[in-house]
Amino acid sequence: MRLTPVRPLGRIVSWSISVWCIHAILRFLVLARVDAFGHAFVGKLHWYLFHAWCFDAKWIAIGALPFLAHAWFWEKRSPRYANMALWMLVVVHSALLMATVADHELQRFLGSHLTPSVLETYGNTAAIREVPNFFGSDQSIPYLPMVLFWGVPFLVIGLWKGIESRGWIGPRPWRAAAWFAGFALVGWIYTDIGWKGGNRAAKLAPVVEVWWKALHLPQAQAMTDSVYAASARNWQASWLSEAGSDTAWTFPDSSRPFWRVPTGDTGVVTDSARRNVVLIVIETGRALDFGALKDWGATASATPFLDSMARNGRLWTRYTCPSMPTVRALTSIHLGVWDHPDRNIATSFPALSHRSIPNILNDHGWKTHFFTAADPAWDNETPWLGRWYEGFDYSSSRERDGDMMAYAAAWMRDSIPADKPFFVAMMTKSNHYPFDQIREWTREKDLRKRLALSLGYTDSCIKAFVHSVSKESWFAKTVFVVTGDHGFPLGEHGPGNMGHGLFTESVWLPLIAWGGHPSFATPAVSSIPASHLDLGPTVLRLAGVRAANHFAGHDLLDSARSDSALVVQSHWDEVAGQRGVWRGHGTLGGGAREKGPQLFRMDVDPRQEHDSAKGRESLRDTLVAQARERVKLLVEVLRRDRLSPIKAN
């Protein structure tokens, strides 16, 4: 039987239904598969799948309306113009299908959506060249993401042609259109009115919704001047109340909440007392794998050298990162503030006025240099490193930590004047997922054991570096500070997405310091909660500098500092606040959290295995509300460019 030719209007309907069918398949593939690290991507598939199908039906139906109107208007006037709507829709949907695959797979690897900020950060050759390696290590089906990305346009076209060849739409497309619109309407009622999604809706947001919200974020989050002023006053009062004995500061500019100026001497200490500082940031430096922290909840021991240094120097047992991944952690370390929850400071605020740790030290006579084993172009670190340091070094021939540190040691021996103090920072790479930089490691299929191998290698490289410079004239006046950039979940709380839940495995880090400073004459351990925000004040104290800054943290060497300071972690919409032994978990926007609001007592439950919120809901909610207020204040400060009165170089 010869089929009646389908009109452009009908072809748009059949195309839209085909697109939705492929989206339904893609949703099943991402939600039913394990994540990239071998853990369940979602806890309950049936809680997510139907919502996802409804969300997609809604935006596909609404998005098709202008194209249907165009085709209906021109169908009898000019078939050529009517067909233009069809082919425009085909191009748009094909591109969006590829973006959808990218968004799904990014969530499986990073737990984040494909936002404009993510594209700005990682849309470069340095990042893209690593993608095949990640896809090849996918614990679900290796390389499937690449197959889906390039194959999905052809898949939808094949389905579309099959529907048309069987005459399922026919000469009366309105029946099929009404069926699809009805499903979209019922789905909208069900998901937006009947059973709202909360955090689930944020996780399942279609890529068009993600982009729309991201583009309209500045207007949506702007504070009024009065709210901004009140929040700034609250912050400054809180900072002073949490500062221990280090309270000799003023906040001279009401529009810049974090900018503080010392009331005492703003110069450096005498030349003979100035100290050099070497800061080493370990890629994926999970505290759970440091033997020195076993008494406080660590589960493995992969770092014998650093463990020995912890016993002879200073160890902080409750140190965390405020956000992740690496570029966000490095930003928090250098700028002393939390990270923006939705955007990346490194790409979204390129002209931000600020002063970093090396900027301040350089102003006071320190030589500053940065070494990295990872390509800084990967996540747009390059322009920031150029503004922060006098120089920085990276080479693709030195991507193993041992090679990078050997080069750094040689540079320090040859390039540092005997009469000039220095601040040298290093960023390692060998312990980066999938922990396979050395081929022998790949024989171990268990990611936990493979991480231990790579972390042990980095530990040995740090040992070799320290020993190689131990004979230098400046060694006796040099302090070594070692921490991690962020942690990494390996299924301890389900999904392996970085930052999932802001649990211990993602945010708990080692902080170890030792060397030629009076503070380390006697070994000591501190269990006061702290974070990367405290590194700036602490490094300045070690160096012997007291200067104006916008660091939101406190000096960790202040013996009068109590555990009253609020320590905050955030990642996208999740936020956590810890004061003393209690850490509360919630969301930044106040909506539902996937695991619900939680409260943990960190001294008896360091791995956060038992929710202790029952009967303490008020404490939990207070901690979350205070953490939320601080992150939102930082967001507004960034929007207004009111971090520092000093313009970026």
C-alpha cells in the first residue's frame, strides 16, 4: 500500500515524538547505569525515571510550538517555507541531543551539569585531550559516552524515518500531537504540582533549563543594598567573635565585607626572622588514606613519609576543603574565600579585584613561584597563576610528581637568592583519577588499592624532594605545609560523583606542617575544625607578615583560637556547616536534599555513617542557615566585585 505523503506539520510532530523517545532511552541509560566509578548513579531508579520522562516531554512539547505554528501558517501558502521550520527543528534538536549526552556523562563523572561556566572552564584542548582516558576508564561501559555523543543524532533520525515509513502519524497529525501534549500536560501536573522534585528536579533538569537558569543567575541572586549591608555586618561580627586572640583588625569599607586592615604593624618581621614557605597541594589528597589520621577516622595508610612528618611537626585532624574540584580548591586556597556554588571564579570573574597569598608576600619582598605537574590550562588556572606568582612552571614532560619535584628542587637551588625569602607552591598530578599514571598501577582493578599505590608514589616523591633540598642554606628557615586539594568518594555514601553529599570522603583532607619555625619546636595536634580558607592567615603568620587581606579564615597557629569558628563546605546546591563537633548538611536554595537534611557528630562519627539529627533539628537547621548565609554573601561580593579595593593585575 502506498502511503500518503506526510505534510510538514505531521513531520514536525513525528520528529518531536522521536526526539522524546530517544531522550527517554538516554535517561534510562544514565539513571540505570552505574556512575563512572562503579557506584549506583541514583539510589532509587523509579523515583527518577518517570520524572525525567515528564520533564523532557514538557520542554520538547513547548519548544515545538513555534515551529508548529510556523509550519501551520506556511503549509498551504508556501510548502518550502513550511519545511524550513522542520529542518531548523531537526538541527536544533540534534545539537541539544548531543549536549544532553554531554550533560548526562558530565554528571556521571563530576556530579555537575553542563553549565556555561563548566564549558568556559574545561572547553579547551588541554582538558579535552584527557577525555578519552577518562571514558576508557568508565566503570560502566568503556567509551559508551563517546558512542552516544556522536551516534545520537543518527539514532533519532533513524527512528524518525521508521515512524514515517510505517505511517504511524498519517495525514492527521493532530491526533498524535494531542496525545503527546496530553502526556506532557499530565507529566507537568504530576512533577510540578503533585509530586515536586526538589533536589531530584535539579539533578534531572534538561540541558535547556540548565542553560536558561545559568544565563539568568546574576539577576536572580542579586541582593538589595540593605540586605547586603546587614549580611556584611553579621559576617564581620562573626569573624571577630571567632578570631581567638587575633582581633586587632578593622573593616574600613562597608561595601567590602571581607577586606580587613590590621590595627598594628603592617610590615614584615625583622629580616633574620623571616621564614620561607613551601606549600604542597596533593591531588585527591583524601584524609581517609593518611595513616597519621587513623585515630581520627582514616581507613588506610598510604603515606609513611608524611605520617612521620606529622608526628614531628603539627597535624590538623579536622581540616577540609570548602569546595571542589581542583581549580575551585586552588582558588579558595589563594583567595581565602569559599567558591561560587554555580560558577567557577577562575572563568566567570576574570577581572576580579583581589589579593592572593603570593601577591601579599611578593609585596613584602618574598620571591614567589608555582610548580604544577598538571597542565594549568586544563581548568583555566593559567591567567590566575600569572597574576598571583612571579613565575610558574609546567611541562608535559614533567607530569609525574617525581619529575616535577626534581625540577622544582633544581630551580630552587639555582634561582633563589640567599638573602631573599621565598614562597614556593606545588600542585601534584600523579594521584589523579583514574590513578593510572604508571602502567603497573593499572593491574590493580580495585580503585581504592590503585589510589593507595598512586598516593604512596606521591608521598615518596615529597620525601625525595625534601631530602634533596635539606643541605641548602635556606633549609633551616623553611617551613613545609602539605595538604590536599579535595577528597574523592569511592562509594562510601553511594555515588562516586565528586562532592556528592559533602561527606568526609569528599571534603576531609590532611594538613601537616613542619620545619624551621618556633611553632613547630614541639610536635602538636589540633582537632579544631578548619579549611582552606585558614591557609592564607596561617601562611602569613609563618612568613612573618601582617597585612591587609580578604581571607575569610583564621590563623591556625593562634593558641587562643577555639572551635567556635563556623567551617563551611558547598558544592552546587549542597551546603554544610560545622561548628565544634557538629556538622549540618542541607541545600543552598533551601529545597529538598537527596538524602534529606542531616546532622553528624564528627568526634564520634568521623566518617558520617549515622545521622544524629533526631532531637537536634534546630541545631542542624541553624548550622545550615549560617553556612548558607556566608556562601550567599560571597556570591554577592563576587557579583559586585567587592572582594578587594586593589584591581587585578
